Amino acid sequence: MVPASEFCIHHNIELSFIHSLREYDMIQTVVKEERIYLPVSELPRLEKIIRLHFDLDINLEGVETI
């Protein structure tokens, strides 16, 4: 498990982006002691979503469709 806050710092994104992805059911997270963790198995998918959204400027609805 990777703390979502550390992942966000490493990728220079806001934690609110992770919250949005959770709301769209695009990624799975685990909440422990009021902290959000990302399963290691979700990291490749999450990194792909980040590239599509930020590098290619595709909105979350478009990323979800892809």
C-alpha cells in the first residue's frame, strides 16, 4: 500500500484528484486510520489516468470512457 498523499507529492497532483477518481469508481483505495492508501496493483492504472488527464487534457468523463 502506498499513502495517497505521498503519491500525490511524487506526481505533483492534488489529493482532491484521487478523491475525484474514487467518486467515479475509476480506482480502488483503502482508508485506514483516516488516511487514504493506494494498493500497489492500482498504481499503473492511476499513472495512466494521470497521463491521459494532465498530459493530453482529457476530462475525467473522457478518461472513464477510454
